[in-house]
Amino acid sequence: MATYTTTRFFRSLNNPRKFLLLAYQNAAGKPHMRANNIRNISGYFRLDLNPDKSWKSLCAGLGIASGLFCTSYVLKHNIRRFSSASAQSLETNETSQRFLSDVDASRLKLTLYQYQVCPFCCKLRAFLDFYGVPYQVVEVDPIRRKELKFSEYRKVPILVQEGPANEKTQLNDSSVIISALTTYMSTDEKDFQRIVSYFPRMESEDKKGKKSVEFGNKYEVMTGKPGRTVNEKEEKKWREWVDGVLVHYIPPNIYRSPSESLQAFSYISSHSQYNTMQQFVIKYAGAVGMFFVAKKLKKKYDIPDDVRSCLYSAADDWTKAVGNRKFMGGDKPNLADLAVYGALSSIEGLDAFNDMLYHTNIGSWYQRTRKAVKNKDGAR
């Protein structure tokens, strides 16, 4: 009843006669009374109210009506402001703050086992450099891999954290390492062994008996909060895309022809800490070997012969996803930005990279991210 009367009241604001009538009806407690014109109101007063109380009742009705109107307006206005402020607050806090404090940095004693131009290693270094995480580097011999004798896990990158009591914790897989370190920076959990347990190792075997190792939760940052925000879902999606799509396009492109394969290994040998003879062997033997490996990778991942178009398409997909933002992370790169940049930085200077810059619009984003990584913007 009250809702019905209030609704009729607001609809009568543009009609003075209806306004006066409805004000009386509210005062008299008879919301369903009808009147064809203003003169009928006097009859209602004579029948239902004492003459000396009629104007008091009318004024009371007008006061109540005015109060309802003002209250409705204020509530509606404040609800809009509250909703807007809440939306801004949610947008601002979509992703929890990530930074490496001086205290946390002092606890870290990290050693990175890597290949200098491995896309996964480059991706991890981009993360470490952006956040100003201190680490030492051990370059692994890609042929003998004697530097990894201590590890059952034989892939790079491997990151080893040495604790205060000289205990060592090994972290494997670039995405797991990034998620673990981000968890370390974003939460109060500082026990690396416990953090590593959040990413369980899982072994499997295919029909041919070939064993493989995977890690659970590898793209999850363990904040301890249920669910994920919109930005965190987007970040996770594109981190998976880097490992599942982008990196598979890199070898077929840089080893596309014998000349490009030789160019790539010339670049690799020049960035490695080997003597002249080792560099010569790596350059020529590696170039020949990877030319044929690239062909197998094309077949394995069902990549068409026009491998350049795949690289261009991937660059366009990423640029479209970033849109008008400086970075996918907003004003600063997030984990997805760093992953894409890191993977592509592994081929910077090669023909495939230069062709990609020429045929796509990824260049401006790449240069912004490169600058942010070099300046360690994540540490500020």
C-alpha cells in the first residue's frame, strides 16, 4: 500500500492538482480516494476532517511527501556515488601489490642455472630484473650439462635458494619459479620449502613409455584468498598462452632455414661463456642439428610451413589483448607482460624478431616493457 501511494506521489510532481490531492490522501490515510478536479478536495475535508484540523493535516501531508522526495533523492544520489567508488576501489585492488622489500631481498641467496638465450630462462630473468630480485648466474653447457649433476630435474631454468642455515631449496620450471617468488613477495609466507609444496611435482608416462614431469598450480599466485579477480584471470590466461603457444613458434622461426639457423647459433655462441673451439662446435653443429629439430617441432605442434605468419599472428593477438593500455598490467607490467617480453627477448636482433617488428604493431609495447625491466620498475 505504502509503495503504491509513494509511486503515485512521485508521478504527480508534474501536475499540481494531483500533487495536492495525493498529499491529502496520504494525510487522511485513504490512498485510493479519487477526485476529478481540485474542487473535490474541499468535500473530502468536510466529510473526513474537522475544519480546524484540515489545514494542519494538509501541511502534514505535504511535509511527509516532501520528506519522502528528499530522502529518495539523497539515497539515489549517494548510492550512485557509492557504486562508482566501489567500482574504482575494485579496479584499483584487482591485483594485490607485489614488491620485494629490502628485508625480503636480504633473505634471498639465489643461484640461477640457465642457458643465456633460452626463452624460458629469458622469461625468468625478465621477472627477476623487473622486481630487482638479486641472483647469481651459472651458465649450463647445453651439450654435457655437467653443471646440473646435482639435480634429477635436467631442464633449465633451475633456481636454488640457500637459506640462513645453508639449507638449499630447488625450484624448477620458469612458471613455477615466478609464481613461487610472487607468492613470497605478496604474502607473509617466507618459508621457501613450504611455498614449493604449493606446486606439487607430477610425473606421467605416455603410451610409448616416455616419462614427463609437470607441476600443479604452476600459474597460480598463492595469496591465500579464495577465487581470482578479473585481472588475475587475464594474467593467468596469457601466462599459459606464452608457454603453450608463443614459445612453440620461436624455434621454427629462428631455425627456419640453414642461414637463419647459423645466424641464431652465431648469436648463441657469442652470448655464452665458452672458449673459441667450443663456440665453433656449438655454432656449426648446433645450427645443423636445430634446423632438423625445428622441423620436428613444426610437426609436433601442428605449425604450418609459413611459420612467420604464426609469429605475426601471435604478436597481433597479444597487442590486441593489451589494447589501449600501456601494459596488460596497467601502468606497470604484470606477470603476463614480463612473460611475453622475456620469451621474445630471446630472439632480439635476429631476422625473425626484426620481421615481427616490421609486420606488426608490437614494437612500442616491447620497448616500453624493455625499459621497465632495465630500470627495475617493479622494485619501486
